Amino acid sequence: RDRAGGEGRASGGRGTGSRAAGPLTAMEWNDRLVTRMTKHQFKSILRKILSPAVSTLSAWGVPPMLVTLFGLVLALYGAMVVAEGKLALGAVFLLLSGFCDVLDGDIARRRGVASRFGGFLDSTLDRVGEFAYFGGILYYAVKRPGGASAYVFCVVMVALAASILTSYARARAEGLGYACAVGIMERSERLALLALGLLLGYQALVVILTILAITSVYTVIQRIVHVYRVSRADDRGAETAGGTESPGGADAGSHTTKPQNATSNFLP
């Protein structure tokens, strides 16, 4: 957003109608990695299914914030149900909470009351619900006869940590101005897998938690690589722009012309 060099390069590329061979720009990386997500098609279908509920709740004047809070209550209660060993019932509450997560945003847009704070609060409470469910699963595993093995404990903790990091990586990237809806395991996929494991029973749940932990870690890596690439592309563009503006010395375009607000200083 504040990268004048990156924005100038993007607008200049559009004006010429063609680009020289070379590294992809940040915008091109975003287009290639974000728009290929076929999972958006599934979300679109789900929104069509829930459209009558959205219309009804909007007509009743239900505040989207109320739906968000109701979804959190469902998630917290479902986590307690899971902790008591009622895994299948916990899966039902998890899915209902996920539906609320879709409904609140659609209701806000339908009523024209969508706000940045609403999106921020929704995402924050989503993390609370996820944390509660993983806590409920861990509590149930520990109190089972024989307790939880070290493997189960580690799998749950890795899955929890990677799930939180997946969301944090996207939020941090978007704070830097980069779209980051990339990766194989976003929130909707995590909820679907977790609900499936709860429905199938404890042994299947351990297997699915293992899959969830591995794929979530991989998603974090995907997002780190994505931000590294787009930030490097922005940095190179800023250096090029600085070099063309400098009075033609041998140092033009060197690291000394790099803007102070570059975003990938932590990576080589």
C-alpha cells in the first residue's frame, strides 16, 4: 500500500500491454496463486444453500454480530461436549458453528452493515472456537482409560499451533498489503476434517488429527514462501525504480537504494 515503487511498476506494466521476460511481479504472483483456488467454488455453492436463511435473518433484522456470538457459543458448548466424550454430538455443534461463520458475513453484506471491525472480531472469535475444540479433544484423550499417549498429545498440540499460525500468517501478510488466501488447509478444510474425525470416533480422529497437523504445517510453509516471493518481487521493483531515478552511477539500483519500508528483510 505504501510501496510507491511496487504500485508504479504494476500500473506501468498495465499501460504497456506486455511485459518483458523476467521475475513475476507481486500482482502476478497474487493472481496466479490466489485465483486458482477451486475451494472458492465450494464456498459459493454453500452460500447459495444458505441464502434462504440469510434472507430470512436479514428480513428479521438479526444483527450479524449476534450470529457471530451465537456461533462462538455453539463452538464453546461443542468443545465441552467433546471433552465429555460425546464426539459425534461435538461434530454437529462444530458444523453448526461453521455455518454461523458463513451466515454472519453474508447477513452483514446483505444488510449493508459490513465493517472492518466486524471482520476482525469474527476472525478473532474463530480462533477462540478452534482453541476450545482442540482443548476439548486433548482433555478427552487424557481422561480416557490409559490416558493420552505422547504421540496423541504432540499431534494435538502441533495441529493447534499450525492452525493458529496458518491464520496468523495470512493476517500478517494482508497487513503488509499482500493477498494470502493460499494453501491446502484453510479454516473451512480444517473444520470439515475435524468434524469428520469426531463423527468417525476416537481412533479415526487421531489419524485425521495427524493429517491435519501435517497439512497445516505445510500450509504455513506455503504462505511463508508466497509472501517471500511477492515481497522479493516488490523489493526488486523498488530497487529498479530507485536505480532509474538515480543519476546513472554504478551504485544505481543497489541495496543502498532499497526503501526503508521493505517487507522481506528477514529473508535472504
